[in-house]
Amino acid sequence: MKIIELIIDENEELSGVDAVSIVEFPAIESNFVSLNQQLALAKVDDEKRILMGAALIPNKHIYRRNGNDEYYIFFSDETVRKASELFLMNSNQNNATLEHQKELKDLSIVESWIVEDAEMDKSKKYGLDAPVGSWVVSMKVNNDTIWNDFVKTGKVKGFSIEGYFADKLEMSLQQEKELELLNKIKDIILNSEKKKTNLESYTDYPEQATENAKIALRYAEENGWGACGTPVGKARANQLANREPISEDTIARMASFERQRQNSDRPLGEGCGRLMWLAWGGDAGIEWASRKLKQIRKE
């Protein structure tokens, strides 16, 4: 059976883990531990409401099936560590879902670490058996319904990540031709009216989305991008600023950028949140993308 290594694509704005889901059957087959009290507390709480478990385990083969195609995926030690770092750098610790379907409020990752010694690691104290290199997290659950109806009843048993990763084999084949490929895609979109392509493009995004992208480009021209943005994000800003046609796939990526809203209110110059939010169209562009995507898929 085919084995695929998944990696983080540093040229993709959304790459990495953007949420942690609590599930009944975790793909990594490692259950979390419900911590309802701690030892040697001066004042013992009735319930601490903390869950601890592995979010990712390196080099563990995870079975996947897509139609008739069966295969295994795995993450290297390096990818697991990078994913754990980006998760916090992108301020995603408050993003949680139930069974990858329902977004949850009042659940937060309050601890995150990489296991360096399996026998001496904190997780061992609570009965976890996390191999070296594992990404372990502790989640605080302040949602009464989730704690009482799902955690205490055993309906959820572990963590499962949500995010975007690239196929390493495909990435290695594409790296040398990345710019050429992007140009070809752009040409296809711009010539979408021709019968030789089935791609449909759209230009009805708000004028404010265009203005937001221009603000990002003007700021970058005066101050530089610094460590902010990827080639994809910068290309998106130029595309919106020039009111070029965008494809359904691009609209879907814009809609997915909603995950970064919590960083959008920071002033320009304080981190990358505000700059990249504007580069992707800001409130007007991303809210339009969400509505447009639903419309397209409904049609």
C-alpha cells in the first residue's frame, strides 16, 4: 500500500494546523487523559476540566481511504515540531471543533510541548505513552455541554488535527517549476472564456476588497514585507488590487483565511496579522468569498 509523507508547504499561507478537534476515534490512535484534579494543590478545584493528549505522533502510519484509493500518511519529526510552532505563532490555540464538524467555543490549548524523553515527560505522569518527538497538548474545557455530555460520558476519546499539508513527493516534483506553474494557472484564469478550459473565473468581489489589497501593497512598498506573507499571499494581493479574475479554488482559499480573523485587528507593523488580512481582501473580501463559495457550490 502507498505511503505518503505530508509536509508543511512554506509557500502556502494556510499551511499547518489551524484547529484541534476532539473526537471519538483519533486517527493517531492515542487517547487523551481527562485531568479532573492535580496532586499537591493548596486548594483542590472540583474539576480542573483539562484534557491532555497527543496531537501528532511522528513517523506513525495513519490509514486513509479516498474512494477506492487506500494509502497511509505520516509526519516526520521535523514536520511535527514545525506544525506545533506554527499553531501557536498563528494564534490558533482557541480554534476547536467537535468531530471535525461543529466549531466549539470556550475550548483552548493551554499547554503545548514536544516530548524529548518518553520516560521523564510530564504526560507519563498521567498515563500517556507518547513517543519521543510527539506533540502533546493540554486543552482547557470551559464549555459545560462538551464537558458533561461528551468528555465525562466518554463520547470523545482523543484529539485530531485540522489543517493543510502538502504531499512531499508532489512538492519535490513541483518546486523547480513553481513560478512557471503559477503563471500557467494565471493564464488559464485570464483566458477562461475560451472553450479549451472549463475553469470559470469571477470578478464581482467588492471594491473594498480591492482597496484593502492596495493598502497592504502600499504598506509593503514603504516598509517591506519583512517576514510576513508567502509568494501566494503576495500574489493574491496583486491579483485583488488589479481586479483580475479569480477562480473557485482561489475563492475557497480566501474563505478559509477566516481562521486568521483573530489577528486582523492588530495595527499594521505589529506582527503580520493585519498586513496579510488586508492582502487577502480584508473583511470585505473574505466575507464575500464565504458567501460566493456557498453560492457557487449550490449552483
